[in-house]
Amino acid sequence: MLPDFRVRQRDYLLEIARAITQELNLDKLLARILRISIEMLAGQAGIIAFKESGVWRVAVAQGIPPAFLSYLEPLLAEEKVAELNVTELNRMLKDLAYTASMGLLNGVGLPLVAHGQVIGVIFIFRSYPDVFSTNDKLLLQSFADQAAIAIFNAQLYTQVNYEKHRLDALLDSAADGILILTSSRVIERCNASFERMYGMPRKVIQGKLHGEVIRWMRQPDEPTLEQAEIGGWPLTPNAYLYVEGDLQRSEPPPLPVGITYAPLLTQEGSLRNIIVTVRDITKFRTAEEIKNTFVSIISHELKTPVALIKGYVSTLRREDATWDRSIVRDSLKVIEEEADRLTSMIEDLLDASRLQAGGLKPNLSDISLPLLCQRLAERLQTQTGKHRIIANFPKNFPIILADEGRIEQVMSNLISNSIKYAPNGEIRVNGQVDPERVIICVSDEGAGIAPEDIPHIFDRFYRSTKAVNFTKGAGLGLYLARAIIEAHGGQIWVDPKPDSGARICFSLPR
């Protein structure tokens, strides 16, 4: 051991002691420990190696020629080297240093042991053999033990920091809102999803009591968190609590949510935290409303034609009566009309199902919209004596690429709606040509569409109050019309004209 080591030994140990408490960046700490080790052992170079996942790896090196380091790193990763303990590794490195330097370099290895576990080795390359007194060896071991503790602490800090960042990433990437409450129900953490749901910055939300943020429009059917805790919740670690209702927010409207509360208990069984998961259930509630509307409308709309068909058939089959031919003819006409209405409704339902499954694909071909609309106008004119259906298109109206059957379905629906809702007057089908699209508008002279209905008339199963009381239908016609037009790359809209009838337009690309 060199004489100046005894003079500086206290400084080295103090510097390592400071490193334990001051430096938690693992890379910086390793470089610092290796530098002190090289100085303390009067070496020329050194490495610190760790055994990770059963493989020795160079964590930091100083003074090592790149060529030698590029040879050393894959050597340490070899399977036979991975099986070596610290003593065997030191012996291998000594032999390697001696051979590579043609007998000029020796080496000193210091095992790094923290909490009874070997976590790595410091190996110092130097130009003279190991000559250590008992005091020197004790000092070196003390240095290595302190260095190992410093490294262990830094590794632990790095792991904790990594886990924290990972937890932050998981919380902020979650689609559901997440709150972490203290045992006294103070909001400790809030993720980005809840911030968006609630419409308030998380720095404002954090620190508030749970009851100040989770406020219900109406008392939920299930017990709230505060009510459950009065009853003794949680009794077990798996005592999840679920509450569903409309959450008041900083700005209306309220948000339909389902909230799950999960307790986090200490080893002694006391409550440490409450993990709150907030899910936006707007779509689920909308789906439930659509399902209920569907059942209500379809059961009513199917019941009427079936009852009529059954009534007329039962009447015609009576053996105690003889019917005039005109009565039979009129009865069969009603049966045929109601059967056609059933068929049309079933087709609309099938189309709606195909649309939900992404199966409503247009079969494109060249079509002439003026001819198609003129043909439809003549055919539908036979269904009404109170209206006059006029198709008006400019000359040289372009041929477009579209699904003729589907476009006819849209036009038929729009004209039929005008016949239903306008008591009388003209129904006009007008065509217009733009540079990149054609526009078709169907207008009538009825009462028009109420402003509150305009945003919803293309929704599935939507029927205005006037429509429910005035005509039959399942509320699918305009929903399918929009789907068909959008499948062609076009748009459909209501042209609001109060007190001057309804006007619905759609565009198709040229």
C-alpha cells in the first residue's frame, strides 16, 4: 500500500460517506466511486461490473482503451463467465490484464456487498502487485462496503423513480378518470382523464375533499362513499364499492358516470388510500335508451300491421258470411299494403344492422339523377291527390357515379316524408351543379321542421312529437339516408326555413 494512502484514507472514506447521502444519480455515483477507487489504489484504470439477470455487465469504465473494452464487454456476457463468482471473476480479470499488458499490469478486485448480497465488483488495473497489510485490507473492505451501500441506495432510488414515472404514465394514459384519496378522503392524485371529464385543472382538484368534487345531481340508488363508510366500509381488502349517477361539473351538462371505489389497506388492516375509478357511461346510457326506444317503437309499429292483416284475414275466412267481390278486393288491398309496410320496415332494420356492422357498401355505377327523380316523382304521384310533385333539373346535368338503388331509397324517403307531413301543395325536387359536387334538395309547403328537432332528425329511431302523433314509422328513414349519402362521400342537411315548409338537401361528389 502506498504511504500517501494512509494520509488520505480518511478523505476517501469521507467522500464515499458523502456520496451515500448526496448522490442518487446512479451513473454519476458509479463514476465518482470508480474515480476514488483508482486514486485510492494508485491505479491506472478500472471498471465496475454488475451481475444482472445472471450476466456480468460493465456498468462504468475509466482509463480503459476502447479496443480492450470492446473485447471485455462481450467476454463478460459469455455463459461460462456468467457462472463465475466474484473471486473467480477477479482472477480472470487479473490474468486478462497481465496477458494483455505483457506482464506490465496487475489488478485489484473489491467485491461490492450490500445487505448480505453481492451486487457487483470494482476492479482496478495497476502496475504493481497486491501487497496489503491487515489494516489496509480492513480499510479497503470498509470502503467497498460503503461504496456498495451507496450503489444499492442509488439503484433503489432509480428503481423507485422509474416505478413512479411508470405509475404516472399509466395513470395519465388511462381512459377512465382516476383519483387517489387519503384515508380522510382528501384527493391526493388526479389523472388527465378525470381532469378532462370534470373540466377543471388537476392542481385545483388535488387537495379537495372527495365530497367537494364528487357531487351528484340526484341521490344515487347505491350508497355513496360517505354513506358506506358510516356503515363500516371497507371490511375487507376486496370490498369494492360501485356508485352510478349524474356527476355535477364546473360547467353543465352533468356527466353520467359509474364510480368504483377500491380500498388500499396497510398490513395491519387499516385504510391507507382509496383508489377511485370514474367511467363515463354516456354511451352505455345512450345505448340503453336506444334499445328501449327500439323495443317500444318496433313493438308498436309491428303490432299495428300484423293486427290489421290478421283482422282482415279472419274476416274474409268467416264461413257464416258471403262477401262482395269489391269488399274482398279492398280487404286484399289493405293486406297487401300492410305486408309491404312490414317488408319495408324489416328492410330498414336490416339496413340499420348492416350499417352498425360496417356492411352498408354502395354498389357504384353511372346514373342520371334527373331521370331517376322524374321516374320517382311519377310513381309517387299516384299515392297522393293533394300534392303536385315536380322534378326540376338544369340542362346537361352531369352523370354521377353512385349506387342507383340506394340513391332511389334516399329520394323515395324524402319525397314520402313530404307527402306525409305536408297536408297539400307542391313538393319540389331541385338539382344544382357545383364544380366538385351536385346538390339535390326536396322541399314542400308544409309546416316545416321544428328548430329543436333539426339537430336530431338524422339520429337512429328519433321521431319528433308531431311525427309520433301524426304518422307511423320507426325513425330509421333519415338515419339510413344520412348513412347512404355519407357512404358515397357526400353530406345531407336540413335547410331551415321557418314557416315555409321543410327543405332537406344532400350533396354527392361529381
